[in-house]
Amino acid sequence: MSTTPTSDAQAAATAEGTDSVPHLHRSLGRADIMALGVAAVISADVIGQIATGGGEAVTWTLVLALFFLVPYALLFAETGAAFPQEGGPYVWVKLAYGRTASALTTLLYWVTNPVWLGGSLVFAAAQAWDGHVTKLGSGTPADYTFKLVFIWISILSAVISLRRGKWITTLGALAKVALMLVITTSALVYGLQHGFAGLHSTTFSPTAGGFLALVPILLFAYVGFEAPNAAGEEMRNAKRDVPISIGVSGTVAACCYLLPVLAILAVVPAQQITGVAGFLDAASLVFGSYGSAGGALLTATSVLFVLVLMTQGSAWMIVSDRMQAMAAADGGFFSRALGAFHPRLGTPVRMNLLSGVTATSFMLAATLLVNGSTAAVFKVVLTVAVTTLLLSYLVVIPALGTLRRRHAEVPRPYRVPGGAWGFRISLGLVYLWIVLGSWVALFPGVLERLLGVPYDFTGTWGVSRSVFEAFTLGTVAVLLAVGVLGRLVAARLDQPRG
């Protein structure tokens, strides 16, 4: 079975979700869209990484919330309500720049997610489980089993029909908010009992070094509010619900980053926070306020943390697989068969399974290469593969402005405040942040050197700059080559056979 996406003319003329993809069911209400946004956007695994920046992490989290998150949410609230076709950003870029540009952009957007699921996400979950629930060990049968189960539950959650799968993302969204509230409240209780020692050893004054270190992390944390639009034709009323859902989920996301980071830093000196593990280490400390119940609460919180990470991966599989499936169905990625939606489930099962295989492959490679001379190189490849989500916005963001100019006739139920200039200023702000974040991710240490900020490149990455750039740019080049090949193969298969 193959699908035939809405034509450009039809999409531009009506901006309505259509029945262009068979077997879709309009099952997403406003609350479901909000939950999907919260489940996708709030990255529990980066809270500890943000907190390592110390007091200025709070400052930069607030700055980016105001000057990136707000305009970003406004832009996608307008575009998502005006163009609610299945595939979301794939359709937007296609309308703006054509099928090839959209296919390549969507590949960069999609590939981040299975790599992230099989990389940092599953390893963060295994570390939490191993440290606070049941001992797994590294590279043991128990370790492999845990990681495989984690990955494939996330994938299967995306395979089941959205009418049922949405309850998993809703559970994940509620679990995230509950987790952040538990940590924030416990830190407050601990601080009242023992004092807020962390506040005495940190400063909230921003620095250039802190800014450059935190920007890529915070941008990765804040992006994704357009993700539910990948299921645009499965929303009951996208025109009405998308703007409100983005507004609510954006506010919740900002609070769920800002408050836990501030709470952790209030009781734990920044130098004692160690990335992902720092989140649960801080929980272990503050739960001491509950006496003998603290240990059981830490175990329960660790299980909840793993559940949150799993539903986070599931939410991104639901949306990004739909985007890539639409690219395939439209002749942009190898075979239209990859874009088939299951007749009963209404989900892109083949693309889901491809994501699962990709995630499993990266998990196995990362586990085998965690030590030894190849570990640093694999870390670089894994990092840039995850960064491709940010790179995709280099095309997606300008496409929003192009759509506004070229398809001004399309009704827009919601508009960015301030008219045309409000839209331009918002788009300019967001794009500057994306360019900055992409540059820092691809060429770390360059801006630091220009600004006189100390940066130990080899100590940070374990390889020389030349090796880093070779593998970084090489990985991006390989992904783009795969995208071009996929487009060419699809075009050849579409040619009539005589």
C-alpha cells in the first residue's frame, strides 16, 4: 500500500487537514496535543546537564525562555494552525522549497530521534536503574536486556494506534510534571531544614563561557513544539487547538526546566553535579529530609525517571516517524512502501520498525565501544547525529516566513502579535539562536577562542580538532548523501516501466 499526500495547490489553498493519508483517525483533542508536546519537549535527561552550569544556568534558561522559546512558540502556533497537514514540517518545507529540500531536512529531523533513543536516552535510563533500582552492570546480559526492552517498548508505543498510544504520552507528560514537582518541593523542604548552601557557592551572573556551553543544550531542550503537527490530520480541530496547546505546553516546559534547576542548585553546589546522574544524585540528597522513607522514595523516583525517559522517546518516535513516513510516501525516501500507514492501526509501522532497528544498532555500538580508543570517535559521531535536529531548523524556520509570503491567501486562525513586523522579529530571533547553536555544536571552541574563553578541546572530546571536524562534517555529509540517494532511488522507482 502507498499513500498520496495532499497536493501543494490543495494544501496551500485550503490549509485544511485532509484525508490524503488512508487509515488515519481524528483522535487527538486539545489535551492530547498538549500532552504530546510536553512529553516530547521536556527532556528529563538534560536537567542535570543544565544544572552543571551553576547559577548562570538559571539565568540563561530564563533568557532563552523569553527570547527563544516565546517567539518560537508564536511562530509554530501560527503555522501549525494554518497548515495542519499530516507530516507537519515536511509539508511546510515542501510548500516553501520543494520536495528534495523537504526530504533532506526531514531526514535530519528524523534521524536524531532513533539515534538519541539508542544513545544517550537508553544509557541514562540504564544508569538510573543500575544505580538506584536493580544492579545491571555494564555489558552484562541484564544490561543488554534492559536496553533492548527500553528501546522496543518505546517503538511499540509508537506502533499501536494513536487512539491508544496517546494515553502513553499523556501518562508520560503527567509523570514528567510530577517528577519535577517532587524534586522541586523536596529541595525546598531540604533547604528549609538544612539551609540553601548551594546559593552561597554560586553566582547568577552570566558569562560568555557559560553562555556558549549552555546554548546548544538549552536549544535542544526547548525545540519541538511543532512536533505534534506531524499528526496534523489526526487532530480533531487543529486550527483551534494547536495555538492554545503550544502556549500551554510551552509554559509548562519553561517551568519544568527552570524550577528543578534552581531547586537543585539551591541545595547542591554546582561542582558536585555530574550531568545526567546529577539529577538523581540531587534527589538522593534532598530525600534525606524524609528520614527512613527517603530510600524508598528515591527508588520510586528512579523508576519514574526511567518511565519518563521511555515515554519521551515514544513521543518523538510517534511524531518523527510520521514525518519521515510522509517523506517516503511522497517519493522522497527510497520507497513509497516505507510511508505506508497500517490499515487498522493507522500508524507508519514500517518506519517505526526502521527506527527501532536504527536505535538498536546505535545502542549495541555504543555499548561495545564505551571503552577503548574508538570510544571518543563514536562519542563525536553520536553527538553530531543528535545535533542534526538542530540543523534541520536551519531550513524549517525560514520556510515559515516563505509560507507567509507565498501563501498569504491561506486563512490563519492565529497570528503572531505585532503583524508582519512581529512575525519577522520573532523569526529573526529564533533563526539567530538556531544558527548560533548549530555553529557551537559543529565547531566547538571557535567562538570561545575569539572571546578569550578557555576551552580544552582535547580534554573535552578526547580527540584533536582535525579528527573531530572530520567525523562531524563527515557524518553530516553521509546523512545528506543518504538523503540524496533515497530521493534518487524513489524517483527512479516512480518512473513508468515500458
